[in-house]
Amino acid sequence: QVQLVESGGGLVQAGGSLKLSCAASGRAVSIYAVGWFRQAPGKEREFVAGLAWSGESTRFADSVKGRFTISKDNAKNTVYLQMNSLKPEDTAIYYCAAVGRNYGDFVPGTGAAYDYWGKGTQVTVSS
């Protein structure tokens, strides 16, 4: 089993930045990709960004390209989501998720491909 714990959420003004962290524990060696998803009130969960654990592949939703970056620290089994130029529409609960199946260097963009999920962290962007 893999446990994922998100941190770093909070309240920020539009145009500001936040950095989310996703710490993996347990059978972290079983992780092949990590993704960030978000869900705003009344909306469906959507993919935000992801990266392949062993390679260089990254993937971003069009809505965050150029504003968000994703990185990892292998030694800490932690993935980071740096969010810049935040907008009120970025307000949501952000979830970290991990893929436990080997897709190579491919980063899935759908939640169904992810096997492990964190409990989420709230991000609120005020206008």
C-alpha cells in the first residue's frame, strides 16, 4: 500500500503563489507516476498536472500551462506542485494521486488510472 499526504494549501490573493507537497510513504517504490487533481464545489474532479516517477515526462492541463510546474524529490518521495499567478477559478480541493501500474513514461490524465489517493488540501484564491 501507498499512503499520500498533501500539504501546502491555504488562502492566497489572486496573482499569488502556493506550493503544494505530496509525500508518499509505504510502498513508495511501487509508484510509477504522480498526478494532481482538483475538485471545485459543484464541479467534477479534473486533472491538473502529473509526472512520471522514473522519467522526465510531465503533463499539464491547458488551464494551468505556463502557471504551474511539477517536480519531485526522489530522496524524500515527495512531489511538489508550484502554483503561480493563481486565479479565483483555481479554488478547489487539490488531491495527490499515484499510479501503481507501470505505464512506462506515460502520465495518465484520468483519475481512473490512479490507484492511490490522498485526502486533499484546500486552495482558496480570493479576487
